[in-house]
Amino acid sequence: MSLFGSSPTETAPLNSKSLFGDEPAQPTLTSSLFADDGGGGGESPWSMPTPKRNARQNLVKHLLPATDVPDTYVDAYDAVLHASERTGVGISLTAIKSIVQSSNLSEQEQHKILNFVIPGGQESANGVGRSEFNVLLALIGLGQEGEDITLDGVDERRRKLPEPKVGYIEQLRADSRPQPSSLPASKPTPVRQQKPRQESFGNDPTADPWASPSNRRGPPASTAAQTMAANGVPESVKGASNGLERTTSAFTTQGEQSGSNGGSPNDTAAPSAGAGWNNYNGSSAGFSEQPVLGGGFGDEGDDQSNGPGHRHRPSASQSIVLPSGTGESVTISMLPEKEGMFLFQHRNYEVTTTRRGATVVRRYSDFVWLLDCLQKRYPFRRLPLLPPKRVQGEISHLTTFPKLIQLTVNGTHLSADAAVFLEKRRRGLVRFTNALVEHPILSQETLVVMFLTVPTVQELAVWRKQATISVQEEFTGKILPPTLEDSLPDSLPQLFEEVRMGVKRSAEVYINICILLERMVKRNEGLAAENAKFSTALSHLTEATAPTYAIDTNDIPLLNEGISSTSKHLSTHSTLLDDEAKAWDMGVLEDMKAIRDSYVSMRDMFDRRDRYARDNIPQLERRIEASEHKLQQLRQKPQGQVKPGEMEKVESSIMSDKESIVQQHARGVFIKECVRDEIVTFQTSIYAISRLHQDWSQERVKYAELQASNWRSLVDQLESMPLPE
């Protein structure tokens, strides 16, 4: 349903076929939540004063964040902010009026738009922010397209916002176009400076904390290595937690790591993937490596204030900056036709990326292949969950599918409700893909970029066979920066355990919440069906009232009219219940499942850390000690008693073990940094939870007002029913 639209008035009868009632309202009382129509302030249906103006102003500030709008909105805000006089940190009221006046809209429409963005024409101390500016452009675009200028219309067009034509902004863009050609070429920016990307995140200096290279509106550069090799992480038995902390050694604190066998990073710039997947000629020779430093939160930067010998350990909670996301979103639809022959038919999915504008066709096995590669290359990242291919018997508690036996024959799922299962799997794939493109590191991976850009299943299979892309662990061959270890706080292990315990407990709670909410949706649907049956039964009752009360039929018309009104309002009540159940199913339930998947992904990341982050540094130290003792004994023997090459063999073994210790120690530091960064990015789920609760509460108030108006109207219509004198 629409979340912000106007509700029917208090005494107007509701249309049973319409959710909000299209009949014109007659009285003055209104139960709209935000009063988008600009009507007079009536009473709240709960007989309490409602601060509608403040609620609407807060809504405008959060309706269209920078991650949900096209790049033209972002560029327009930056252009106006730099060109006009500022008020605080935002745009001044004068500039806003200039934009509205140059939109070629009527004075009434201009006044309505200004009343939405700046209620009462009172300019705030901080001016108009980015989100309010986005709503302003969206309202102007709706007006230019001839649609209703309401917040409800903006919310309905969230996925495809209009592109307004504003003369004031076009003039600013025209004035700024010749400037780059006249300016001298800028020098390359040092990697450690981590300059933010202006073109997609505006002026927010915290938008890209990894300092990843700009993708220039196209797929980003690859992070794949040059050579193909299997994942070299040993899969040890879970347990013995002290193996995770033992990453320091006497051999890791001596000067340079000259014994490291990691190859030098590839300095060749990767070609842009936006030119088409045919640019990748079967190899990854053009792929660029990630920055050697690895980026990440809490990097000490170029601060040289600490003198020699002074070791400063920052706290785990200082300067936590949350990323704002990539702004990409993915939609997936299941194609109706099955593909394949006889018993090997399968279903395909159409995957569309919003900002990239690419549409590809994938099958379920392609998603499985992608997740398998990511688990090998990024075992210490928060990898999204993939829905099951089919449900067999008692299912895992990680899913919310009904407990049924699921079989597949000739591409057709044989179950009590195959369509429900296929729809839930499609939604699970949507959550999986969106979690990938919203992750700052995984979204930059070549495998993910190619998965979202190669057009067909067959072409993706050809690329997978021809391209030589590494699925080695992301830290393989990476050199440890000399200051990285000192920049990590000593309290990280305690922080990891604390977060792990909290995530584990919260994941179990969210799993149960999703199950309960899904049951509530089913119960609402069942209640709507029962009310519909009740309404039908009442309507049939009017056919028997005349013969039942044949002795005096004077009151029969009024009696039938009252029964018909009750039947009609029960039908409206059923429609509202069914629409609310569908809104829960498509809205709050999916949002809740996305949060649940995020918690479970975080929990699984800690479990993989237990299995894969172990090292054998203590064993290597003992072996080095034994080898050095043996070498000392060989040197003390007479020259004739030592076999040729035996001393060289022992020395080579010692050097090899020391190099292995250095590499394992560096890997342990990188793992700590990686887990720390994942914990910081996980903090952004707070905003998703907040928005979920806000939207759901507004949704509940909206439907409650509709139900109250429905029953209030019934009370008025039943006053004419016959009563005794």
C-alpha cells in the first residue's frame, strides 16, 4: 500500500474495491498521517494532538537519502552548494526559490513544493540538506510530468525517480563545463591520502573508507590476482582458541621481511568493465591488485607524531566512521519459460542492476558458483546467505520456508505450494545479490562485476573457462606495512569475542522473529478470508428477512439497509486486512529477513575465522630451535665427518621456517584488520533496523486510521436502523 498517501475522511464511506477510497471526501475531519494534501488540521482519530508539520519535516529529511537517488541528483546538489550562498552546511532559501522559480511550474505548484521542503518558509540554521534537496527535485519532476505533487508520489517513484529540468541548475552545469579543460592536469594523489570519490558520494569524506578506485559510473577494477591457484588456507579442526592469538614471534620483529616469497603487486591498470565483457580476453593479465596497504578503517594515515621507540596503541572505539554504502541496488525476476531438455530443465532469473543499468540472465547454479569462489577468496568477510535450491524434509533453522518435502522433476517443483517456494527463493536471491553490491569490498571484486555484466548464462560459462582468475585468499602475497600492526588496538581480541557473543544471540532472536512474523502474515490473510465469508453470509441474510418478518414489513427496508452496510464495511475490513498482510509480506518481513541474514553472515564469519585463522608458529619455532642446535653440533664436528651439503640443507630449512613465520604473522595481522573492518561496516545495520521500525510503525498507524474511519462510517450509517419506541 501507499505509506504516505491521504486517508479517506471520517464520515465518507469507503469503496470496497479501493484501499484508500476514491470517492470525494465531504466533511472536514481527516485522518491522514502526514496531511500531504495541505488540508486543514483536523483532530487525530485518537483524540490527541498530532505534530503533523514536524512529522512531515522529519519525513522529508529521511525520505530520499543520497544512496537512493540517481547521480544527476547528487551532481545537482554539489553544483548548487558550490555556486550559491550557503546557510550553515546546506543550501540557502534563496537558492531553493531560484530553483523552483526556474522549473516552469505554476505559482500554486511552486508554493506547494516549497511548503513541503521548507514548511512556512522558515529557513533552518543548517539550510537545506542533501535529502531535502533530493525530495525537492523529485517533487519538481513529478510536477513537470503532470503527476500529483505529494510525498506519496515520491515514495511510489523511489525506484525510478523523475529527472527534472531546472534552468537554474542547467545554467550552473553549463558554466562549470569549460573549467576542467582550462585547468592544468593535476598530479596523481598519493595512495595513503585516501581522497573521497566526489562523483558518486558527494562531499562526504567518509563515504569510501577503503579508498577504492573510482569506477566512473561503470564496473570497478578487479581485485583478482594474476595467477590461478587453489585456496591455501588449511581447514583445521574447530577449537583450541589459543591458536588464533599466537601470531607474534621473535622472527617477525627483525627488520625487513626480505624472506617473503610474495610476488610484487601488478601495477598494470585494469580496463574498464563498462566497455563490455569481451574486453577480458580470457586472462586476468589486465586486472589490478588491491592497494598494498589494504585500506580499512582506523588507518593511522601519514601521522608521524610518534617518535622512535614510542609505541602508541589506539583504542578499538576511537574514530569509528561508518560507510554510507555503494548506492547500488539489484532486482531479480524469474523468467516464466524453463530452459533445458527433458529431465534437465531449470529456471532462469533476470538480474537487473539499477545504477549500472545492466540486465543479465542467470540460473541458480551461477549463484552457487559465485558464493563458492567468494568463500575461498574472502573467508574473513561477511558473505551473504544463499537460499536453498530445494527444501528436503526437516529444514535448517536458518530458513523460513515451510516444512515440506520438496522434489524436482523436469524443472517442476512438486510440493504443496511450489509457487510459494519459488517466490521465496527469488526473494532470497534478491537479498543475496543486494548484500553483495552493498559491501564496499565484495562489490569491487571482478567475479561480482562480471556476474552482473556478462549478458547470458552461456557467455558467463565461456568466460569462466577462458579467464584465469585467482580464488586465492585475499592476503596471499600481500606485504605487511610496518605501521599496521601498531595501529591495531590491544583490545581487539576482547572486542571480537564480545561482538561474537552478541551477534550469535541476536541472530537466534531474529530467526525466531522472522518465523513469528511470517505466521502473523498468514493469520492476517486467514482473518481477511474469514471476514470476507462473514460479509457474504450477511448479504445473503437480507434475502430472507422479508418472509421472516412477514407480519409487518414496514421496517424491513431499513433493516436490510443496515445489514447491507455492515456487510459492505466487513468486506472493506477484509480488504484492508488482506492489503496489510501483503504489505507486511513484501515490506517489513523482507526487511527483517535481510537483517536476519546480516546477523547470520556475521556469525558465520566468526565461525570461519575459528577454522581458517590458525597458524603453526609455535611448532615452527621449536623446529627452528632444534635445527639451530643441530647446525651448531655440525659446525663443531671435524670437517671430514660432516656429509657434503648437510649444513646447507639445515640452514635452508631454518630460513624457510623463518619465512613461513613472517608470512603467517603478517596473515594474522591482516585477518585482525579485516575482521575489525567488517565489524565497523556491520554497524550500518543500525540504520536499517531504525528505518524498519519507523516504516512499520507508520504503516500500522496508517492502516489503523483506515480501519477506524471504516468502522466510524458504519456507526453513522447504522443510526437509521429500526429501534423500539
